[in-house]
Amino acid sequence: MPKMKTHKGTAKRIRTTKSGKVMRENAATHHKLSGQTARGKRAKAADSVVSGKIAKNMKKALGL
């Protein structure tokens, strides 16, 4: 059976930690920032952990 290819679109958007968690960037952090509160912008600046079946599918797309 051939090797699984890495899904490059997914690879550009997510990263994995050493413990195997899948991290993603939050939405709405690049433009139209004047309408957001400072607290909201700070909250979205941190990466979010992806969990459950979605994380499993992302790992499969990365070939992990």
C-alpha cells in the first residue's frame, strides 16, 4: 500500500504539540479588528485545542 500524503492545506493551518494535541488559530483575528473589544482580541490571539473526532481526522490528514 502506498504512503499517505500530507494534506498541505491542513498542514498550513494546524500544528501538533509534543503530547499529540492538535492546535488551531481562532477565526476573526486578521481584519475588521476595530469592531472588536481589546478583551476579545486578546482572547482570540491564543491558539485553541481541537478535540474529538475532528482532531482525529486532522491527524489522519497530516499522516500522523
